[in-house]
Amino acid sequence: MIYGAMKVVIGGPLKVAFRPWVEGIENIPADGPAILASNHLSFSDSFFLPTMLDRKVTFIAKAEYFTTPGVKGRMTAAFFKGVGQLPVDRSGGRGAGEAAIRSGIEVLERGELFGIYPEGTRSPDGRLYRGKPGGLARVALATGAPVIPVAMIDTEKIQPPGQVRPKLMRPGIRIGKPLDFRRYEGMDHDRFVLRAVTDEVMYEIMKLSGQEYVDVYATVARRQMAEDAKKRADEEKAIAKAEKAAAKAATAREQDDSGRAA
């Protein structure tokens, strides 16, 4: 009931304001368990995809969405709780990962839709990054549920980092045909199988989204980008300092020359 009410309160205005388009909606089964594996471009992905589906979809959401202070934080927490999203503390290492897997299995055992972002975090630059093999593949192999690849299109352009007011534009959703991995039944602890399953799903997402694929984890890329940005800032600071020192020295020489000429 709460889920339906939240879809009306939030989903209705989203549809009117942004008019998102959807392709492949017929690939979502009318009933029974399925895994929606999506690329992740924006915070809004978890709003637009459930809004456009008739069935409830439960995503794993990072615990920070439920604990962030302030008015915006309380509104975000209320939304995620209202639509039945599952908070997972990602700071706990392997234990957190196992909790996420158990949560996904429980959702599927209830015959519901389980949503997951295989990249593990939002893309830092709009490209598609390597999928993490743990959660998606293990849940799929443990349950036998079909995996449906999903591509979010242009959601990152609605509200880029630093932009307060969202841009009114039409994002899109492409939904691919279900992938069946039951041939790997009982092999959910084989790391090579987990990698193969994940890569197959990511390949389908890449075809749907048209994104450039980068064969590194998004978390690694994000960290490298932050390090590069800091290095550039330090270099610019050093150059500015050197230029200031040079200008000061030049001024001192001019004053010295003027003094001697007098």
C-alpha cells in the first residue's frame, strides 16, 4: 500500500515533468521472480525505473540514504523506506556483501523483482564500468531467477553534480530480454563462473545503453580521478606560487634599480 501511494505521489509528477520513455517493457514478466541489472548514471535511476514499472521492484540502497541528516536527508529516507528499499551498510566489507546477497535472495524467494547495479556505484563520467561479480551473479545462480539487463539513458544529465535545479528533459529506459543462467546451477562459488555471468550481463547492458565500456571498477576509476584532480590542483597551486614569487622578485629588482638610478 505504501509503495503504491509513493508511486502516485512521486512517480506521477515525475512522469508529467520529465516524460521518460521506455523500450522493451514487455520483457518484464507479469509475475514471478526476476533480477533487474541496470547501469547506474544518477541518483534518480532508483526513482525513474520503479516509476515506469507496474510491478514493485526492490533495490539495495546504501545505508547513507537512510541516515543523512537535514530536510533533504529525511525526505530521501522516507522515500526509500516507503518504496521498500533495503539499506545495506557498505562499510562492513565481506559481511555487508553477504547481507546484500541474502536480502536479494529473500526478495526473489517471495516472487518479486530485485534490482541491482552491478557496477556497485554510480559511473563517475557516464561510461560503463566493470561489473562486480559477487552480488548479481551469486543471487542469480542461487535462485535461478532470470536476469533482465536494463539501460538508463541520459539520467546523469538531469542534475549533474553541483547543479541545484534539475533540467527538464526526457530520460530513457531500455529493457533487454531475460538472460537464463540456470546452466550454472550449483556453481555460485566458482569465481570464474561468477565473472563470466557478470561479464555477459554487462555486455548486454553496454549494447542497450551505447556507453563506452571501461574494464576497471568504477570505485577504482573514481579514486584515480580524485587523485588526478588533487595532483592537478597541487601543480596549479605550485605554479601560482612560483609566479607570485617571480613577480615579487621582479618588483624588488625594479625598486632596487630605481633606487640606484636616483
